[in-house]
Amino acid sequence: MRPLLVFSPRYSVAIGDHVFPTRKFALTAELLKDAGDFIAPEEPSREELLLAHAPGWVDRVLSGRLSLDEEMRLELPFSPEVSLAHRLAVSGTILACRHALSRGVGLHVGGGSHHAFPDHGEGFCVLNDIACAVRACAVRAAVIDLDAHQGNGTAAIFSGDPEVFTFSMHQADLYPERKEGGSLDVELAAGTGDEEYLRRLKECLPRVFAFKPRLVVYQAGVDCAEGDLLGGLRLTAGGLRRRDESVRDACRKAGVPAAVTLGGGYSADLGRTASLHAQTLRVFAQGSDCENSQRAQSSSA
């Protein structure tokens, strides 16, 4: 089976001169046009948004209007177009997770909005697509979040949920200033490079799979790349590839389907960010064997 790549051109929204480059989604999709078949998400239902969010927040997002304080906390110029882009990303991650459960891997050229809380958005994240998707699939799940910034919204949403394990490995001195307690949080010093990063990841992955998830959602932010404008880690492109291969191989060894979302990436060179995102999705697309993954999952159940 050819891989399916979930993507909408509506993810790229004109927001002016902003550090969050929404054009990266379209550029990444262009780099992947030979990697599989593209499928566009439809708008989610209100009920799907309510799986992870408070009714008041959902209604304000649907209206396309936020208060000045809410918009400042979001750190994005909010508009109906931005609202639609983030709603479609929720459907995109739900679709990627369903692809993972049926095909062994799900690939989303978008998503990863891990800073969104039940009742507000922040850090460029309006809606928590990861949390909505995990709840929509209703399976025991693990979130592996390797963005440079802690997945604080995801950790808060799943706090106390015995069916979801949240693992975040991130730079200690970055936003958010106040970290949320997840199932497993690993803080790294600024300047951490490939070898130390990969060593720490190798130590942590067995703890994730000891939870025996039936689905992994991988937030594969590339803002831990050396030179990123909003990060201070020093992973090379080769180090990021090895990071992604480590997660992919751990999922395959355990027979656990994996859905991949993009997360952050803020290089001054937009083409470099898109190239790193495309590299992640190619790592998971290449050599995937959906049937073997499903058989291994069934045997481990």
C-alpha cells in the first residue's frame, strides 16, 4: 500500500511577518509529492472538538473571534481563516490516527499543537489536535513529544488519565516557563547535541512502551535543530533522522501503530524547516509494513 499523507492547503494562512511560518506546511507537502497519496481532512464536528476542549472555548474558536487577552496569549493574529486552519488540523490528526490503526502508520503534514489547553490556546496553538485525536480513537495511547518545547497543553489535558501516557523531552529553559507534569518529562540543557540527545531518548523509550499503548502519536517538532530561532538545542539533520528512526523502530518492534504530526520548526531558512519536516515523514513512510504491524499488535494484546 502506498502511504497516505493528510494535508490541507488551508493550513497555510497569511498572518503577516510572523515567526510561525504557516507556509511551511505547503512547502513540506510539495517536497513529499512523490512519497504517497494525499488526502484532505474535512472540518471536524463540534463534538470532536469537545473531546478535549471546554464548550466556551470551542464556541469562541468556531465564531472566529477571541478577546484581546486570548489573542495575546495565543501569540497569533486570530481570524476566521486561522480558526479554520486549526480546526482542519484537528481532523487531520484524527484521520492520521485512524490511518495508523488501520494501516500501521499515519502521516499528517501538519498538526502537533501541543500548547493548547482545554479552555484556551497559547504558543501558536489554538486547538490540541493530539488530544482530540487520542480521545476520538478511544484506545490506550502514548504521546511521544520531541518538540524543543514541553507539550504542556497535552500533559494538562491527560493529567490523571490512566489510558494515556505523555512523554515529553524538551529544552529546560524554553517556553513554557511553567511546565505541566506529564507521565515522563525529560529536560535538556541548551546546546545538547546529537549523541547526548539520542542517548537520553534511548533510555526513555522502553518506559513508554512498558505502558503497552495500542497507539503512539508522535509530535515530531524540528525546532530542536541547530540554529532554530526559538530553540537552543543543536541537533543536526542527521541527528534528527536518527531520532525519528529510533521512534519508528521502537514502534515497529513493539507492534504499535504510529501517527506522526509535525509540531514546531522555526529556522530562518523556511526551506530548511520544510526539508526537516519532510525527512521525518519519509522516515515513517519508507519501508512501512502495515500488515506486519497489525499482526504484531494483535499478538501482543
